[in-house]
Amino acid sequence: MKMLITLDFPPEHGGIQRYLYGIVKFTYSKEDCVLIGCSVKNILTFKELPPCIHTFSTPLSGWNKKISCIPIFICFLKTTLRGKKYEIECGNVYAAIVPWLASFFLKKINYSVYTYGTELTGLAKPSVHNFIIKKILCKADKIYALGGYTAGLLKTTGIKKKTVVFPPRIELPKYTGNNPDMSILHLLCVGRLVPHKGHSVLIEAVSMLPDNIFWKCVIVGDGPQLYILNALSAKKGINDRVIIKTNVSDDELWKEYEKASIFILPSIIDKGTEGFGIVLLEAMAHSVPVIASNTGGIAEVLDNGSCGVLVEPGNAAAISEAIKKLYGDINLRSALSQKAYNRVRTFYAW
């Protein structure tokens, strides 16, 4: 039997949430167990999920989900003391605090940890936080990495544990063609509204597009930069064409992919990094040509540029030029889309 301990899971939105949901959906059975630390506002929604899933929250979990590790820890101890044996997987290093602490009270507990990238940057710097994180990872029986980039970050931290590259997989949509009306260029970007996703660079880039291109840019995501990005669009005089959509369901997101002419992931390095870019797989699966920053694990996903256009991180002019190039070259769009779809189908599909 398997047990997943996680602080990230639907109905919350995000690439990590979809990654872990896919693992549960396709590799877990009803006999397995999923312990989720969630915020108070989401606990009722979680009740709609399958019986193998159990949710935990505290009055302070809405402020910080990590506090939900306390009731999860109590449940974990009770379950272990009853003699139930699970293969324990932890959705991230913070969820791994539960089995790591329990190992001080119980006999040896084997657990594995999923890693993504951002949480590993800066671990070489001395601090109490980094010391504990490294101890948790070093005690793990196995560490999963999203891709080669994340595996490389683990090596730089000096953590010499067995690392298994386990890239994200997605369900291929029924709709696999993409032939949008290019009379209006539909640009799409999907990602949490935080600085390292580079949305401000994207807004700068689209503001440079020439008047003879009729375009609309949809940004799908939630996060603390919502008002900053709206203000930037207004300052550029393009707030009527840059639309930020929050609280978007999976069905609504899929419709955005189907309408998209070009998908853009303008990530930069700023207190975070793009360990993989799961949204790239979703765009590629919908046969949408991709423009993305050459940072983190993005080049790995796009096969070093054979499945999309790679640009310098933070370079708005380069993104603008790439948009114009794809807009004017139907053969290039078609070739990139086909290669991208084939790559997803071969390497990243359940």
C-alpha cells in the first residue's frame, strides 16, 4: 500500500497540484491513502474527492498550509502505531517533515520526496531553515526530481541520495488540432501571478507589437501580482487587450488552450525558478506553438528548441520578435506544433 502526504492538491490550482493529482489518479488504488494539508476555505470542496483521500486543517491553515502538518503528524503516528505499513511518498519537502519527525519516535521510516526546483535554490547558504531541509532530504530513502534540471540542483546542494527523474505526465485532450482564426492573434500565458513567472515582461513584449497585428493576450492565474499587472497594462494603454482571468476551472482552461494561437511562458529567475513548466505540456498537447524563456528546465521540455522558440529570460523585445515571427510563418507554426505534440505523446502522456 502507498501513502501520499502533500500540502498541494486540487481543488487548488497549479502545476504541482495537477502533477500530484495525476500520480494519485493513475498510480494509486482505493486501498492506498492520501493525506492532504489544506486551507480552511478548501476543506468542503475536498469532500467531493475519492474515499482514499483525507484532508486536514487547523484554524491557522488558511494563513499557512504548513501548519496542517500538525494534525497530519498525529494521524500518521496513529496509523503507524496500528501496524499499517505504507510506502510513503511526500508531495514536497515540507510535507516530508511528517515522516522525518516521526522517525525520531518510531523505528526506521522509509519515505520518498518529490522535488521541483525553487525549494532547492539557495540550500547551500547556511541557515536553520536550509539545515533542516537538507536533513529531511538526506534521510529520505529516495528523491524524485521533475527533470534533469531539478536533479542537477540536488547535486549542487551536496545531497547524495538516490534521485529518480519522474517528469510530469498529462492526459491528452480529445481535441488535438489547433487551427485558430489568425485574423486575431490569441496569445495565452498560464501561471501563478508571482514575479518569477515573468508576466510583466510579457506585458512589455505585447506592447511592442506593431499596429497591423490585431491581438489579444489572456493570462490565466491567481496570485499577489494581480493588481500590479493590471496597473502595468493600463500604463501601457493595452488594458483592453490584456485580460487576466483568475479562478479558472480545468474545463475553462482547456477552452483557452483551444482558442490560443501562441502560448508564451516568459519565466525569469527571481526568488524562484521554472523547474519544468507543466503548462508547456498542456499547450503542446493542444498543438499550440510555444515561445518560452530559456531558463530552468524549460529547454529540456522543448527538446532544446526543436519543439518551440526559446528566448533570453527577461528580454521583452525577443519575445515580441518571436511573436511576429510565428505570426507571419504558418509553416513554422505547424512544424513546431506537430513536433511538440509528438513529444508530449511519446514522453509525457499517461
